[in-house]
Amino acid sequence: MNSNMAFYAVQTKITAKKGYISKSLNLDNILECSTVEQLRSLLLNNKEFERIFLAAKSDNINRDSFEAILGRFTTIEIEDLLHYFSGHYKDFIEELLIESEIKDISLILRKIAKQESLEGIENRFVHSNRYATLNFDKLLTSKNVHRFTENLKGTPYYTGLKNLTEEDAVKREFHIEMKLYVEFSKRLMEKSENLNKEDREAVKDIIGLKIDLLNVQWINRALNYYKLSPEEVLFYSLVGGSSMDYKQLKKLCYSKSYDEFRKLVKSYIGIEVSKKKGKTGNVNYYLYDYLKKEKFKNIGIAISYIYLIDIITDDIITIAEGIKYEAPKEQILDYLSYSK
């Protein structure tokens, strides 16, 4: 038994949480909502979702604030799970909170680059205040992109962004997020080296799959929309995938045609990619398909739960977006990843 992970307590807690969450995830009921307020009211009837809306201490919910509140759900759940871990295991689970910091860094950077006001931006933050690795107050004093990157000195984020220009920040938003994820994925894999063999394998299987899927999504977009050189596409790709090594990533980046790219992806990780938007262009769709089939008896139970609630909240945000633009239900359904 691993003394750094209270497995049975974690398993019991997560099983109960999944039960509470699933009670409010009747897609038919959710898709009947015609306003964000109706969607919020539906979620307030659920024990797990209720607490994040009550913590927001506001009844004035719009599309942006709704997304921020749901975005904090994963952060709060990770903070809760940390009580069941110690030592290197707690360090590893805590590292998963970095993803929420990346979202907030990207948000601030977009605002600064577009010369938009930062007033009230704190209300849209999703990172953990308790385990923050950055001084966000200092970042918010940044008047331009150069000052913003200088304020990141001494943090793991600085290396990837130190040469960032104003134009990059405006026109290369997805590229910047990939740069931040490069460092994030490296740190996760480094932290996992301190876990036992079975748990390292679970990390490699789950997080490695997500890294593979993010790389496929990134390269797919880069080849079809950004028109970058193969060298540049490879530069932004992530390390640590479970099925694709550097040589295979390089082959994808240097694909001579989209058809060749699709065939390589199919042979490497067994999925079909498409230029079309919707489920098949969504990392979460394939990740959820994997998670619902696997039963973990190690740290994988915590990682898979964290990714599951990420998928669920992303889907609810997608539904809120569909409500805002009065999209047909069938169209919204085509973008959703979660199903019971």
C-alpha cells in the first residue's frame, strides 16, 4: 500500500463525487435551457456544482462570469483531493493546478496585447489562490507585453515567453498557449519520476494520451490554418506523449499532404482526424472515450477524475455558448464530449 496516497479514501470520495455530478448531467434537461440563468438554476440543484456558484457570491451571472465560475470547479476539486496525498504524490497532484494558471496568464496577456482594460479581470481568474506559483498582482501592473514577460522572470513561464512581441501576442494566441504547455508537460513528467512504477505508468497512459491528442490538434491546426514551417510546428509540440515519440512527431510535422497526416495519426494513436469542427476535432472527445473504459487502482483514479470534470465543465460552457448564439440543439450536441 502506498503511504503517500490514501487510495481507498480517494476512491470512495471520487465515487461519491461522480454520483453527485452525474445527477445533474441529463443532457436532455440541460439542452432545454434557453438562458444561462436557467442553466445555472439547474446546476444549483446539484451538491457539487452548488458550492462553486455559492462561493462566487453573486447572482448576476453572464456568459463570462458563468465560464469563470465553472472554470474554478476543477481548481477546487484538485485542492480537495490534495488532502489525501503527501510527499511526492501531493507535489504531483499540486502540479496539475498549473494548467489553471496557464489559462489566467493567457487571459491577461491577450488583454494587454489588445490594449484592453484589466479592470475586474480578477473575477475571471480560475487559478488557485492557495497554491499560486505567481504574483498575479504584479502581473496586473504590466503596461505592455514586454513588461508582462519581464514580470515573469524567475518563473518557469519566462523561458517560453521571453522573446514574445506585441504582434505575437495578438496574432499567435494558440501558439503562445502551446509554449506554456510545453513547460507544463515537462514539469508534470519530471514530477511523475518520483512516483512508484505503477503510478508512473498511469501518468504516462493518461497524461501521455492527452499530450498526444494536444499535439495532433496543434499540428492539425498548424498545417491547415497557420501555415507555419514544419520546423516551427515541431518546436511548439509537446514532449511526454504515450504513443508518439519525437521521431513520429517530426513525421507528422513534415507531412507532405493532409491525407498523409491523417494516415500517420491513425497508425500512431488509432484516431480519425478531420478538418471539420465538432467532436472529432476535440481532444476531450477522444480522452473521454478512453477514460470511460479504464478502471484505475492507482493515482490514475485521481488524474482521470480531474480530467473528467474538465471535460464536463467544458461541455457545459459549450452549451452556454450555444444558448448565447441560439444555436440548434443538434449543432450543440455535435460539440459535446461527455455522455453517461
